[in-house]
Amino acid sequence: MRFAVTRACGGGGGRARSGALYIGGSTTTPIETPSLLISTRKGLPTFVSRDHLAALPTPDSLLLHVSPLHFLDCPSSKTISNIGGLHQMLGLHEHFFVAAPRDSLESLPESEGTNKLGASFETPCGRRLIKPSAYMEKIASLKPNLWASMADEVPAWVSEKRNKTSVDRTLRWLDECLALDPAGGKTMLGVVVGGSNIEERKHCAIEVATRNVSGFWIGGFGLGENVEERSALLNAVTDNLPEEKVRFISGLSLPEEVLQGVASGIDLFDSTYIYHLTLGGFALIFPFKILDHNNLDFQLDDTVGDRAKINLRATIYRKDISPIIANCSCFTCQNHTRAYINHLLNVHEMLAHILLEIHNTHHYLGFFRAMREAIKGGKFDLFRQRFVESRRIHLTAAVLCS
């Protein structure tokens, strides 16, 4: 794996930057950043099968986020190792797997159960304590392209003493993982934590930057921190990390949160937002080609609530024979109507979620593509400003109408 920064905005664009991730193998086209990591359950998106992955735009859709915690029970580490790792087991040889212990789908970090021995997680099978040695055994069997060391992630409301303890534990586990890694950190992401304390964030970032790692996973966000203070916390981290290495963050999934992360110099984001939307029967419709327009108006249905998504379970779509978005090039919009998806949702047919996840992933990848173009053109600040203003106008209009 090789990463290179291709454009840094600076000035009004803040710390936003575009880059290229070279993943090797038979794929010669680099994956541009900022980019979205498609969340998976045991290596595949929750509702999209291996065959349907081809319906998503490439190479943007080649980045997959996998949690080693999903493989705690089965298959065993020995079985996965004998198969040849994730790529061989799933038959996804050209995809790029990034493994991180945090998972917002089914295994949530539990700070109260974490101790000096390992990190605790709430899983469908109960609370599990994961030690660094067991974690490294699982990483060695999965053979991901990139993987993050273990972290003691804590919510924003913990005491300063507990927050400092989390930083110390995370750094200690980082050293333990490095000592157990045969590759010596060549495919490893060092974890930066520190809660809502700027000084602890700086301290952790400086310490992790001295280790021999290939990139950084910024943890502890999306756990109750103040939205107004988030930019300062992010900047405290990225200002103390080397620019030539990739940065991945979990917990920032909403479009506004992603824009905030990109403005601070983050390269990779998880996509749990897509999962939760799809599970609820929602389809993304917000405009992202806003630099092509001289105004912020965007013609949508009068029935749309927050102008970002529509609930296709609603009765108003029962006879709507239009696609989700008229000019969308995704498989779902090219072949199916809102009425059909409404029917599938209301009869609890699994195909509804498959079609919705294809559309939502395709749409969100387009949002990231538009961000990258704005950065390359030196217009990221204008892009962010117009996007936030358009959302604010639409939300205000919705409140007045209600």
C-alpha cells in the first residue's frame, strides 16, 4: 500500500486535501481520497452480495471496512488462515480491506468494561473482552490490507483521569501490537484517542507519530463530543500528524460531519450512515453538484421532509412510478421505481434493502467524488459553504411548512 497527497487546499479550504491510495495487486488505478469505506459484516456489505458489488462505481467502491470482532466466534482464526485470509475467503482479490476494532453496526466499545488487560465491546453475544494477543491472532489470519491497533475509546463525558488512562492504554496496546506484528507496522494504523481534551489529543497524536506505522486511525469521535468543539479537536490531531500518511476516522458519517472531517485533513471515513438509512427504508436524494449552479435552489418533491432523504415506506410513494432520482445512474434508479421499492418494503421483501443500499452507496460515493473535485479546483470552502447553506434553507422551509 502506498499513499500520496496530490492537492492540499490551505487558505480558505482549511486543511482539506486530496490524495491517491495505491493498493497494488492487479488494480492499477489508484483510489482517490477523501473516500468512503463501505461498512461490512464479515467482509461483505449487509445487504449487497458479492455479485451486486459490481453494480457500484469503481474504483471508489473497492474500499471495504471490516471489523475483526465479527470473526471472534466463527470461522476460527486457523480456518481463515488456512483459506488464505479475507481476500481468498470472499473472492474479492481486487478490493482493499481496512480492519478496525470499532464497529457501529453490532459491536460497540464499552469503556466501563475495559481494563488494563484489553478492550471491552458489547456484541450480540454479550460483552467481550479482547486482549492484544487475541486481536493480533485474528489480524494475522484475516490478512487485511490495512489494520488499526487496539484502542481504549471513551465517551466525551468521562473524567479527565479516565480519559488520560485511555490514552496510556492505547499507546501501550499500540506498542504491544507492533511487537507482535511480523511486518513491523508496514500495514498498521496507529490509533489516536484523547476524548474531548485537546491536550490529550495532541499528546496522543505526537506519541503515535513517533511509532513506525503506515497511517493513523482517529478514534473516539461520534461518542458525545460537542459539535462546536469538534473542529478544534480534529485540528489538534491532524496538526501533529505527518502529512504523507493516510488518516482514517470512525464516527463521522453524516454529510455535514464528513465535510467537517475533510476540512481538518481526514482522508477515509466509514459508512454506517448508509447502513442505518437503508435499514429504515430511506433513500438519499440530497444534491451534491452544487458548484454547477448559481443558486441554492434544487427542485424536489414538496413532500420531502429534510430534503436529504425520503422514506420509501410512506404511502405517498405507493403509486409513484418515477425513479428515486431522475438523473441517477445507479442500478436501482435505472431499473426500478419508488412504487416498486415501496411495495417491497411493505411486504418485507429483502430485495428492497438490496436496491436501497445500492442506491444509497452510489449516491454517497458521488458526494465524495464532488468533494474531491472541489478540492482539486481549490473550491472546497465554497462547496462546504453552499452545501451547509442549502441544507439550512431546506430545513428552515420544512419547519415553516409544518
